[in-house]
Amino acid sequence: MPIIKSAQKALRQSKKRKVLNLRYKRNFKSLIKNFKETIAAKDFKKAEQILSSVYKALDKAAKHGTIKKNNASRYKSRLARKIPRK
């Protein structure tokens, strides 16, 4: 355990950040999993609705620094390609 006061504060901050980062990461990962299952079931209408919530979760994760902006963009691009276009 840290002895110096600033190190104690840094430890508290990193614990809080870890909890928040895990929350954001779990959120978008579970949505992506849900999206892929919907695509596998060939329910493309529902997949499009889920895709917008995946976008929102990815943007929030990128905004808070859990993942980088380009990483979120790459996820979004790859997921959007899974829906067949007419």
C-alpha cells in the first residue's frame, strides 16, 4: 500500500477509473455480442436497431477514454459491413 499521500490518492483514482472503464467495456461488448447473434439469426431489422445502440456505447467509451477514437470507429465500420445492403 502506498504511504505517500499523493500515491494514496492516485490509487483511489485508479480504482474508480478501473470500475468505470470496465462498465463501459462490458456494455459495448455485450451489445456487440447481441448484435452478432441477431445477425446470425438473420433478423436484420432488429440488428439495425441494435447497431445504433452499439454506436452509442462505442462513442461513450471513446469519449471517456476507455478505448481510442479510431478503435471505436473501426468497430463501427466492421459491424456496419455485417448488415447486407440492398
